[in-house]
Amino acid sequence: MDALNNLVLAAGDGLWTWVLLPVVGLLGLYFTVRTGVVQFRMIPEMFKTLTDKTPLDASGKAQSVSAFQAFTISAASRVGVGNIAGVGTAIAIGGPGAVFWMWTMAFIGGASSFVESTLGQLYKTRDKDGFRGGPAYYMERGLGARWMGILFAVILILCFPLAFSSLQANTISATVMSTVGVELTWLPWVVGLALAVLTGLVVFGGVRRIASVTQAIVPLMAVLYLIVGVIIVALNVTEVPRVFGDIFAGAFGFQQVAGGAIGTIILQGVKRGMFSNEAGLGSAPNAGASAAVTHPVKQGLVQTLGVYFDTFLICSITAFIILVSTPDLANAERGIGLTFDAVTGQLGAWSGILLSVIVFLLAFSSILGNYYYGESNIEFITTKPIWLTVYRVFAVAAVLVGSVLTADLVWNTADGLMGVMALVNLTAIGLLGGVAFKLLKDYSDQRRDGFDPVFTRERLPELKNVECWQDQLSVTGPMPIIKHGSHHGR
């Protein structure tokens, strides 16, 4: 098992170091320039579009999930163990400087996230629950490369509902074991079985049930974790200047450069940042495409906000909990243990139970988000109901098995799969970036003229293979959404 783990680790590190790190950085910078720094310039617009009313169908029902529900599905997947265990691993390996590179990755990756989720909305398709789409769909329809879409779909299914969900379950199990404080060989199986049953009850209900559950869980877990983090930082407020100093010194310090460690620091920041916020990875567009909105750019903006919510809020809370509590990171434990020790060391043993509840909410919501991504891609490959049922069984089984697996092998396998998946998606959005730029210009022009932007295919007739967006009535529903006192008049 150790030999296999070392092989997987070496292959994954090679892919990230020599291929993905430069591709992620350069493509993100290219998108940043071409969109006029959309990820910063349009932050106010992100909050506006988050609360948009959902267009209705002819019967008066919502066409699909709302913009906010799509945000919570993607946030459910983003905000998981990557924010607690992943940040702990990044700091244990790369030191405080890794946090700076996580922040940098989130900002640059925000532009990539905007492009991929805008494309996901444009090339979405209708199904019985509303809409579905994602990278596989824009690879087939935008690039005319169904083979590429199938390749991406297969990797995503292996990566998210199987490997990543196993990882979430593994972290829940490990946290429960730490809270109990006694080595009980049967406990992980009990935790895994309970998780599998809960997952099955939700995922067999379809995307609207998943959206309803994540809409309730995501705000709750964020508020709980924020409160814990603020209390711990407040108790150690005098340490905050040192922490900021350590983060920036670690990111650029002469000692790190001279010691050859700067590459490790950057690599850990980028890897864990992408694992956590998923910017450019190709996962969030699957959630973004499920939303009923009046313009593709709206979900591009909402999903970019999701990157910031994940990294600048949740990941930063974890980083500060660890760094104000653990000035000396020498021989620090990797993963969830570092965060767990920091919290209980500050607030007492009782807080281990609270952290277990938070980790459960984080990880369980992430399992649901991961599951939905897989479902959307199964339906891209085949619409035969039997395969969706088979997939659901495997997704639930992965939760059970993940609860008892060795954590290192799960982490390293997930890292490697994520790298391959990201490379396929980044290639596609690099080739299709011009389409997203046209959509952004159309959105900005309408907004400048005082309209609440509405996109229809006739606005960009050169775009081919666009299934939805037929006309204004089909996009806005029977009652067009009007803002700023203006009539669409198109």
C-alpha cells in the first residue's frame, strides 16, 4: 500500500509542478486581462445577481433551481474538508506562506471561474428537473468534441462523487474518532453506514431535493464556523500582526527562497487552493448550469463569488485558527488533526464536539454537491435510467468505503485525478474563452443601457449548438423580470 501511495503521490506532484501550475497561472492571468479584471470590477454585481428572482415556466413554477440554490450547491461542494483538513495540510507542508498563494490563486482563478460557469450556462440543456450542463456539454457543443466531453465526464465521476466524497467521509470518521478519544475499530463502519443512509435519502430525490438541503446547510455551517474562528482570533488578537507577518514573509522570504522551499510553498498554496475553491477545475459549472437565470454571465458572476466565499472567508478562518494557536509548526500534524488540536487547545475539549458537528455539515453538504456533479455527467454520457441508478448506488457505497480507508492514499489519488480533470477543462475554456468575452460585453452593454440583461440566441447568432435561450419569453418566463424601472423592449 505504501508503494502505491508513493507512486500516486509522485505522479500527482509531477503533473502539478511541471504542467498545471504554469497553465493555471497563465490562463487565469489571460482571462483577468481579457475580461478587464471582471473578478474584482464586478463584485457588486455578483451580490445583485445572487438574489435574482427565478424565471417561471408557463405553469407558474420555477424553471429550475434559483441562482442562490445553484450557489449553495457549488458552495456545498467547494466548502468541505479542503477548507479544514486541506488548509491544515498546506500549512503543515508549506508553512504560513502557503496561505498567501491560496489567496492569490483565488483571485486569479476567479477569472477562470467566471469563464467556465458562463460557458456552462450558455451550453446547458433542459431535463425533467430544469437544466443541466457543465464542461462536458460545452466541450461537445462549443468545441464539437464529444469524445473530450466523455473523457471529462468519466474523470469527474471518478474524482468527485467517488474519490472526493470518500475523502469527505474519511474526514468525518476521523473527526468522530478524535472526539471520542478511544480507538474503536467498529466506529468508522458505524459512521460510514449512517452517512451512506443519509446520502441515499437525499440523492435519490433529485437535484431539487439536493438544492433544498444545501440551501439550509451551507449558511448554517458557514455561520457556525465563522463564530468559532472569530472567538479564537479574538482570544489571540495580539497574535494577528505576527500571523500576517508570517504569511507574507513565508510567501516571499529570503530564507524560503535560499532554502529551495519556495516552490513547495507555492505548489501547496495552489494545489490546496484549487482543491478547495475549484476555480478552473470544471466542477462548479455543473452547478452553475442548473440555475434558471436571464443571462449566462449572471452565473459566471455568482460562481466567482463562490470562489471568494470559499477561500477568503472559510479557508482564511481555518488558517487564522491554526496560525494564532500554533506559532511553531515544526513537526505539525497534517490534515484535520492540526485544525482540531488548534480549536480544542483554545476552547477546551468540549469544542471538539462542536467542531465535529461543523465538519459533518461541511463534509456532508460537500458529498451532496459532489454527487450532483456526477449525476449531471452520467446524464451527459447516457440518459438510460438504469445507469443513473447504478451510479447512485456506487456514490453511496463510496461514502461507506471512504469512512474506513487510509487517508493518505485517498488524498493523493484525489489530487492526481483533480489535476488531470483540471487540465482537460482548462484546455477547453482556453479555446472557448472568446465566447465568454462576447457574452460579458453583451451583458455590460445591456447593463449600461439601464436593462436587467436578458440573453437570447439572436443577440450572438454566430454561436452554434446553443439549445436554450430561444427567445425572451422562454428565458424570462411569462412575467419578464424588470429592474431599474426599464422595459426590456427587445
